[in-house]
Amino acid sequence: MVEHFTCNEAVLGSNPRGGSVNIEEMNKIKWYHQIDINGQTTPGVNFAQQNLLDDIFIPPDLSGKTVLDIGCWDGYYSFECEKRNAERVVACDKYIWDKESAFWSKDEGFDFAHKELGSSVEKLKLSVEELNPESIGKFDYVLMLSVACLTKNPIQYMEIAKSLCKQTLIIESHIDLLDVDFPAAKYYTGVNRKTEVSDYWGMNPKAIVSILSDLDLINIEYKIINENKAVFKGDVCYQLH
């Protein structure tokens, strides 16, 4: 069961645009991400993962770079890339933003943070399958954080993400089978019948590295964040003709 928290500050807090953050409105939203809005923090449940920004290969300065955040939920990483001076950031989600749930508030969190931050992040409501470079272009950095493991078709999702990338692809995923000495994956039968967001797949790092290599990515690196999460980075290789 997802436990949500509330902010017990005053009803109105400071706002980066000189106004005030409506704490009462903020607390009505079921947040996943904890987002700092000029000293006020949204009461999300994913704080532990968010402390790992230095581990997910996002440069501290994104000046002149474009970023696509696939499966952005409340938009924490999108807004963080904007803070890091990215020239353009597109935040994309559909499953979370469209689905009625007892555990989250669709796109209300993203919209609230976007408004209160005075953000220029672009909102794109499309599924992963609907994304293609012909319609939205290509981006220097493409983030797909804890998304591929939530689908029955993780390789397809990574292929789509790579097709949208012109520099660096960053994948975060649930991992399993760390004791297996060759590329391997475990399928979690029936798990998604019991919960609204759960992993279908647990691949070991060797499997994900192999997939990224087969997608012709180079300079592949990964970091194991904890016993069941890892983040992977690969660069697009352009062949001269």
C-alpha cells in the first residue's frame, strides 16, 4: 500500500515568482515525487530514489541541450533538468496522467508543480508506443526511468527511446538475477493483476547492457543503485558515410 504524506507548513508558502504556494491545494494531490518549490516540498513517496541524481548520469549543466523525460509522472526529473539549464525539456506520460487511481492524482501533481515553478517544461501526453522522431524530433538526452520494466515489451520500449535520442540514453530499471553469469531476465507472472504499477520484468545488468549494445549504443555504463535498481547510460554512435 502506498502511504502518502502531507506538508504541515502554513497554508501559504513562498513561491519562486514572488507569490505563494497553496499548501492546502498541494496536500489534496496524491504525489509520487518530492519536488522542492522554493522551500516547500511536495509530499511524495519516492524520496529515496530522488536522492540519487548524481547516480543517474545527468550532467550538472545541461546548457544548450534538449531533454525528453519519458514516463515523467509528477515531473521531478523534468524540472530538475530545467534547473540545470537545459535549452528545452519535454515531459511525457500517458498511463499515469490518464489512469484513475486511488494512489495517484493523474497529472494534477505535474500541473501544480509546473504552475508554481513558473516552468517552461513542455507537457506531452502520449504513450511510449505513440512516440516517434518524425513527430517530436530527437533529443540530446532521453530519460526512461523505471518505465521499461513496467511493460511486457521492454526491448521495444528501449528501441523507441533510442530512436528519439541523438546523444545519450539513460535507462533506469528494476533488476534481478544478479547471481546469473549471463544475460538473463525473470518474468513476474500475475504480479500486475494485484497492483496498478508493478514490474513485469527483472533483467540482470548483463541483459540490459546486451540490449543497449545491440541498439548500437557505445560507452555503455551502469550503476547498481540498490539490490533491485540500476541505471544505465549509453551514447548514440553516428557512423560516417
